[in-house]
Amino acid sequence: DAGVTQSPTHLIKTRGQQVTLRCSPKSGHDTVSWYQQALGQGPQFIFQYYEEEERQRGNFPDRFSGHQFPNYSSELNVNALLLGDSALYLCASSFLTANYGYTFGSGTRLTVV
Amino acid sequence: SQQGEEDPQALSIQEGENATMNCSYKTSINNLQWYRQNSGRGLVHLILIRSNEREKHSGRLRVTLDTSKKSSSLLITASRAADTASYFCATTSGTYKYIFGTGTRLKVLA
């Protein structure tokens, strides 16, 4: 049973560019949440997708957007990259509301230069 | 902003000793979860405790919750080198998002 799959594992982008990160949730899960984790910090909630719609959003600018597909997989897009966007981006899947816990992917390490 | 704050920020112990880390949070919660993260990779769910529970056990893990003090503790008994990781608490107050603390970095020396 595959867990949460994220791609790519590592990515280097230049300031001002755009990036798309991808996530396939664990089998049986229908909800995908995205988190940003800066070095030495805890994960910060970006947004959550359920039934192909953004259900809740954290305190992130509109440069951060997402999408969920009918097969529950999800994408995170970041436009106009800033140096401060360098972080580990984590995808977490769950069934409905995560009241039984998230299953996390291994993350995408984004470096903006 | 961080809801939970773990304490201590870092902890170093000998193999076989017990490790205790604490989490404090600010608002009322529905449940609290503990996660482990190895070397900056994905987080692994350890245990969930609901707001109406006071204590839960899972293998070598023991979690307590004191809602009056808005705090939780995670005890790892008979620690092993493989327990070396960062540990985070995460809380939800009924919305869909979980808010993570700043983490405790545990180092278990062989």
C-alpha cells in the first residue's frame, strides 16, 4: 500500500520563477493538506483541499495556489518565487478531516537562489 | 503563527533512559497529536489524544493531556538510538487545519 508520494524530491529555482509541486495521497484518503517547513521550524499550514476545492487556507499570500484532481492527487503552485520561499514543502493526506492523523510524504526541498 | 510550543527545544540522553518532552498550546482544542520527523524528511504520526482523554499509551510512548493547563507531554521509555529525531505536537480546535509547534530535537546517545 503506497503512502503519500511527492515529486520532485529536490528543486532549485531562481527568484521570480514559478514552481509546481505534486502529491499523490495515500490510498483511501480524499483530503490533501500542504505545509511549509522552514529550517528549524515546525510545519506551517498553507491550505487544504477536499472534493477538488480549497477548504481552508493558512496565512499565505495568493502567490501560493493549489489544485486537487478527481483522483485526489494535488498540486501546489508558487508564483514569483522569493528567497524566503526556500523550505521543505510537505504534503499530508487524510480521510475527511484528519481526526485520525495525517500521513505525510517525504517532502520537496525547494531552494530559491 | 505557532500554536504549540515544545519544551525543551533540544534534549540529549543516553540510550535506555526515558525522554520527556512537553507541549503547551494557546486555545481550546479538539485533539492533540504527536509526530516524529527524522532528518528534515516527512513526519510520522505517533499518537492522537482527544480533548476528553487524559492519558494514552502506544508501545514505549505515553502521552498525557491537561486541558486546564493547555499542555501535553510525551514520554518515550527505554530510549534507543533510533529514537533520535525531532518531535512535534499538533493541535486542532475544530477547523480542518492542524497547527504544529516548534519541535523538540531529541538525541539519544549509544
